[in-house]
Amino acid sequence: MRSGWGKQSSANGVLYFGEWREDKMNGRGTVKYPSGAAYDGEFKDNEYHGTGTYTFPDGAKYTGDFRNNRLEGEGTFTCPKGLVWTGEFHGKAALGLKLEHNL
């Protein structure tokens, strides 16, 4: 049973560096996918859970709260063009986001 800090690489090219508890990703860690996507943050029972940053393959980035592998709570989304949106995220929904202006 895995416990403590470690590294795992899967047959499909997914890499994980971070904490293990009870043979699951629990605590802080980083996952890198072959697509170029990555997640750096907190895990609970093999899921993104807590605060973290998810980088999409196109370079877009979300930094904020996660619950059960979903964007859930306060966060910031930066699109590939550099526009920054802040607000409440709920899975695929993000009503009432505010665009930050760089003047």
C-alpha cells in the first residue's frame, strides 16, 4: 500500500508526483497528461479536491477551488489569449464572471 511521497507513471503516459495515503492520491501533488494538460494542487481519494491549478492543453488555465474533480467555487480562468475571468465556478457553469482589465 502506497503511503508518503512518491512518483507513478502509468502505461498511457500519465505522471503523478505527490502524496499518497491509503494507496490513493491524497494531499498535495502534480499530474501531467500526454495531451499537455496538468493539475497541480490538492487531492482527496484520487480526485482534484481543494485548491489547485489546472492547465488545459491549449494553455488556458484555471486556478481556484475543486471538489470531486470539478471546478467548484472561487476561481480565476485565464484564456489562451491572456484574458482573465474571476468568479464562481460550478462544473461547466460559471455565471456572473468578471473580466479583469489591464489598463
